[in-house]
Amino acid sequence: MANLTREGDVLLLDLGHAGEDDDHRFSPERIAALEAAIDEAEATTGPAAIVTTAVGKFYSNGLEPERFTAPGADEYFRAYHGLIARLLSSPIPSVAALQGHCFAGGLFWAFAHDQRVMRADRGFVCLPEVHLGMGFTPGMGAIVQARLTPASAHEVMTTGRRYGGDDAVAAGIVDVAVGADEVLSTAVERATALAPLRGDAYASIKRQMYAGTLAALTGS
């Protein structure tokens, strides 16, 4: 469901896949597996940075809609929001390697990373909630507004626009867009540069910067 391997100072966190058709939705099992992988990463010592990866058409297609109104929905959202807050405030820098589409809950997860690398030729990032007649939880809205300018956040959240690589860079959604065969290597390069920053000071700075966002995510 999630696999962590190390290459030098970079911890590669595979979102887990059952094949090319897996859209990497955040099931309770995947959320728990990612929490465990972050536990494992934070138990390491020395310089380190996380790069999250996936394979296939999707980096992540978000949450599982059938759980929104099912028994246990509140617990499901708490676990997901907790995962986002965990990565956002981690002492280990993180970079998302978006090799494919990144929608809805997948994009909130990507925003929890310190940097995002996207492919320029194919794939979209999008918050489609407005087209689905859905709103945003306070935590979801907060992380978008913490990452983007007010103008970009307004467009992303109220139009459901799909952004390709270059447009996503222009809107500030991702840091860079590169060729398909460069996404992972670029993410690893950026993560390697961030790895020496790992530590309590890094986490403290982020917790101060995103105090309001973390409070909205955790309800504290």
C-alpha cells in the first residue's frame, strides 16, 4: 500500500499501486500505510528528505467519495486531515513527484509537501469540488489558501479549472514542470538539496508559518 526505500539522503515513498490502473485514492488503509511510512522516515537519523512517487495515469485521484456519507465518515476525515497536517509539519523536507493527474484530495496532499514537481506534457492538477456540488472542509480550504496567492486560490477553488504543467507553475500550484522522464529525477535532485535542513528547527519554522492551517486541519 506504501513502500519506503532509501537512496542516499532521499527517502522514496511510493504511494503503492496494484498496477497501472490504480488511481491512488486515500483509503483508510492507504492513510494508515502512509502514516506508518512517515513514522519510519522520521525514525531515521541524519540528512533526509522524502520524495513521494506513483506510477500510471494518476498520482492521486483523491479521497473515496463513497465514504463521505457512510458510517465512520468523521473518523475517515480526521485520519486524512491528520495525515496532511503530519506531512505539512514534518521535520523532514518533502517533494511530490506528480507523474500523472492530481485531483481533489490528492492535491491537498501534494500541497502538504514542501515542493511539487509536475510533468509538462501530460497530466492535470485540479480541485473539481465546485462541479461536484461539494464544498471544502476548513482544513482543505486553509492549505490551499496558505500555498497560493488569493487570486490563484480563488480561481482554483471556485472554477474547478484543470491546470496543465506550465499553467500550474504560473499559478504557483507546482514549483516546476519538466518532461515525463525527468519528474522523478528532478524531485530527487530538489530533495537532495533540502535534506541537510532536516531537523527540529525546520519543523518549528513550518509549524509557526502554518499554525492556522494546522489548527484548521486538526481542529485544535
